[in-house]
Amino acid sequence: MTAVTTTTTAAPTPTPTPAGRVSPLATLRQTMTLAWRSLVQIKHNPWELLDLSIQPIMFLLLFTYVFGGAISGSTGDYLQFALPGLLVQNALFYTLSTAIGLNTDITKGVFDRLRSLPIARTAPLSGRILADTAKQVWAFALLVGFGMVLGFRVETSPLGLLGALALLVVVALAMSWMSVLIGLKASSPEKVQMIAFSTMMPLTFTSSALVPSQTFPGWLEAWSDINPVTHLADAIRGLLIGGDVAEATMISLLWAAGFAVVFAPLAIRAFRSRV
């Protein structure tokens, strides 16, 4: 009797997809979801919207009616000059909220919970930045609208207004990478606010955003002439009330590219090592 041996060949086991790999479409969807999460938080924390809305208006009223007559001779003339600069100041100051929000999520363990989910690791960061960009658009519209109630007039065209918004958002996004890096490196939201505010305040107040730089002492005027906030304020002012905008816009975009090239890789590296 001959024994017959039967050999069974097991079916090949499919190679598993790496756990950390997420498709670009899924990454975009997750980014939008987390951006919506940041926006919905306003519903549960309305003080954030009040801070975003009231602070710019307070600065506009303060500078226009307290300093306007002394600087320009009339509040109307100063409003035309200062509102574009206040738009710049508000946009740059609001990049601090991105840093503070990221730091708060990290220190409270929110990112640890998100990391346990099958989502792109960059989605929390890009979602936060996208949500804050939407808030920037709201703040821009609010400040321009309230300025028009006070007497500000756009002397160019609707395209100039849209161009000013687009330029402001692009430069603010690029400079926000510096704030993101601070938010990821600092140990608490309070330190984020202290470090970032100490950086943004000198940049803003040593520029032509709120007063003509020709009134500065010689050494300070020389610094103001290369200050990126000066070029951005001049570009926004030209787009809204007229003047030469090509050079100031080009320099602002070059500064934006420089900030993005320098700080974005550092911020992403810090983000990956932190979370």
C-alpha cells in the first residue's frame, strides 16, 4: 500500500499598509475636520470671538481719537493713514493665537489623543492654521467695515480691497510659522504669549504702520526702512487708498517667502519631535 502525501500551500498573506501612511485626500479631509473643530470651539468659548472682534475696534478708536489729531492734525486724515497699518498689526498679533492654541492642545494632552487615531500627524497643525486663517478674514472684514462707519473710504477699487486681504493673509500665514515654532518650543501658554508678544510688539511699533517713519530718529528710520512690517503696511495702504504698491508688495512677498523657508521646516521638525 502506497501512502500519498498531500502538501497544502498556504495563501500568501497580503503585505500590510504602513500604519502611519495616510492618503493626500484623507489628510485634506482630516485637516478640514480639525479646522472645523477649532472654529466650533468659538460656540463654547464666545470670549474668543469677542477678543477677536473687540480688541481691533478698541485699537482703532484709541489711535484715531486719542492720537489722530496730534499726529495728522485731524482724526479723519489719520484714520485714512492708520487703518491699513492697524489691519497689519491685528493680523500679525493674531498669529499669536495659533501658537497659544497649539501649545494649549499639546500641554493638555489633546495631541496625545489625536496621535492615537489613524490620522495624518500634520492634520492637527494644518487644521489649526486653516481655522485661524478664517478668523483672520473675519477680523479684516470687521475692522474695514467699522472703519467705514467712522469715515474710512477705500479710494482704489473692490479689487484693491480683495488684493489687500489676499496679501495680508499670505504674509500672516508665512509669519505664523515663527509663532508656531514658539508655541511648540515654549513650556506653557503664558510663556508663548510673553515671547511672541515681545517679538511682535517691536516689529509693529518701529514700522510705518501707525506713524510715518520720517518722524523717527535717523537710526530708527533706517531700521524701519528694512522692517518687513513697514513694507507690508505700505503695500496694504497703497492697495486701499492708492499709491505705489508694486515695490512694497514684492518686498512683502519676498519677506513672506523668507519667513516660510526659514521657520516652516524648523516648526515642522519641532512638531514631529513634540508630538
